[in-house]
Amino acid sequence: MTNQHPSRRLFLAGLGAVGTTALLSGCVTAGSSSGKSSSGGGAVTLQSNLSAPQAKAAMEDVVAAYAKKGSGKASLNTVAAETFRTQLPTYLTSANPPDVYTWYPGSVADAYAKKDLLLDLGEVWSSPELKGYSKALNTLCTATSGKKVFVPTTYYWWGMFYRKSNFAKWGVQEPKSWDEFLDLCDKLKSKGIAPIGLGAGGNTAWVASAWFDYLDIRINGAVYHRELLAGKHRFDDPEVRKVFDRWAEVLPYVDPNGTAVAFQDATTSLLNGRSGMMLIGTFFADAAPKNALDDIDFFRFPIIDSKVPLAEEAPTDGYFASARTGRRDEVVDLMRYLATAEAQEIYIKGSSGTVLPTNPDAKDAGTPLVQKGRQHIEEAAEITQFFNRDSSDALQPTADTALTKFIAKPKSIGSILTDWQRDAEKIWNA
């Protein structure tokens, strides 16, 4: 493991200027319910969606290390990621909810905070463990009321991932432009290889949103993209149509099973050489064999318009807590620990190590892949999170429907975008 590059602080500081205000619009936190109890005793229940083998093991390591400190204990309950996603509203609104949850800041946390379901974590943020956290992260986790609702612990990046040994075997290289990208797809297809894996089947249709995100930020820019997801533009605007015109150029190269298999199966195909590359986040590596990690590489989603400021997707992860917890003091103690460099390094060491810590004193895995990923993020002029993180979980199903329809019937894009705008308006106007 190696120390974070000093310029990572600049990246984190830059987050404050690249959309955190939009992410936090309308964000409020729990009122009187957030401080209803001081301590109910017992272990804090920690509900985790980190169910990939390495991530789950890493979380178990963190919980065990916390118990050894002697100030408290946590009971880890790991739930399959897609089940967790759909059950989260039920968890938070139940009569006896879990205390702490893995999730992320931004619009989704805001939606739960509006309903007074999240604990005020101001006491955690005033503690020494978070003293060195960047202003941007502080802002990202702060409600418009001035209260904190989230503790961030890691962030990661999206890119076009591939196996170095496969590219070498096939005699191909990373593309630097959109035209080179299409040429690469041609070469792979001519060799009988599905050039692009997708993995938007099963319960992971949301993976297709990465293609929409990246094409939009490459063509129209990150500012337009965030405004679109906030309802300030229309999905049937000409600017959005340009996104799908470009996407149509690569559809012939997408694995025909792209909307039939989940991303986990698609990444297996990638690792096995049945597909050439895949637009995915580094989380996929937590389900990859450890001995394959050194062979994994990525390249930047191709530039389409050099005049558009460079943007990348770099989502932040961490924890929020239930406002209904009966173990407030214990929750605060656990959250303080999760914010420490020690806890984040334990997680990184136990997982695939492809995430970056938010604590400025924490060390990352130091691998060539991570060093390249950190530079990839730091070179970006703008940072986006991901479709639902920049909009809402409620808007995500409208994207899932529209994008899978487009992949199946690209010539119907006009009616698809009309329907998408109609469905989005129902969410924005609710």
C-alpha cells in the first residue's frame, strides 16, 4: 500500500465545484427523531450491500477490527446488492430498522433525509477522525439545513476495462479517440470476439446508464448532464438525440446477450476473453479472481468533442444511519471508526483494492491500476457520480426502460425519448 498522491486532495476539493450543490438540492435531515435516544446498548446492526466475495470479506475484517478496539461492536448483515437496493426503503421505514447502512451521498440520501429517516451525524463530523476531510466531501454530506447525513469512506472510477493479456494476444491497443475506438471494435469483431460486454440484464439494467452518462458528458458536457437529470432539460431535446446517434454507432459491436445477462456474468465473459472490453466501475473486481487483478487494465471512455471539458464518473460511497436507531451513541462511535484511515486501509487491503480512501491520511493499494485510476480522476475537469446518484433512485427505472428499449429497437428512438420524458416528468412533479 502506498500514500495517496498529494494532488488527490485537489481532486476532492474540486468536487465542491462540480455538482455537489445540484446533488444536495432539497436535502434536509431528520428533525427531532434524529436524537430520540442516546443509547440502547448492544451491537450496532450494519446492513451491507457489499456482497461480492472480496468486498464481503473486507467488511468482515473491518467489523472484527472495530470489535478489537473495545469501544463497541457491530453485527454485519450482508444482503445481495440488488436485493438491498430494492429493500432499502423498507429497511428505513420499518418499526425496528437496522442502525447503519452502506450506501452513498447525493440525491438518494437526500430523498430519505426529506422523510426524516436519516440520523443527524453532526457529532461524527465534529470529531477528530473527520477533521482532515476535504471541504468538497464535507459539502457532499451536508444537508441544506446545515446538518450532516452521511460519512464517506471510499470513491472509485468507471472506465473501459479489459485484460492486458487478451489485448496483447489479439494484437490491439487502447484507443485514444472515438474513431480509434470504432476501429478497435471492428478488429475484435473480425476475430469472432464480442467487442463490448454490457451486462444490463437480470437485475442490473442500470449498468446501461453508464453509456448514457458518458456519451452525454462527452457530447453535451457534465453541466448539461446534471441539469438534464434535475429536470432542467428534456429527454426528447435535440441534444439528447445526439447521444443516441453516437450510441447507435457502437450497437453492432455490443454482445448480443447484453440485455440478457447481469453485469456479473458479463464481467466473467470479459475475464474469460469472450468479450473484449466493458464500461464498468471498479467494483466488478471484487468478484474477480485475485490472480487476475494484475492483468486488468482500463482506458478512458473515448473523447468525442475535444471542446467539451473532460468529465469522468467517480462515485463516492460510505454510510448513513437510521433516525430511528435506539443506539445513537453506539452508531456515532462506529461511524467515527469507519471514517478513520485505519478502517479504510483494512477495507482496501481485504477487498480487490480498486477503491480510493476518502480519509486524506489513508493509504491506497498502490498498484499500477490504482495509480492509473487516481490520475484518471485527477485529470478530469468535471466529476459526475452516476445516473441515479445525480438524479434519484426513482428516476433510474425510467432510464432502465428507455435504454433497454433503445438497445432492442434503436430506430424507435423518437417515441422512446418522448415516453422517457413523460415518465421522468411524473417523477420530477411528484
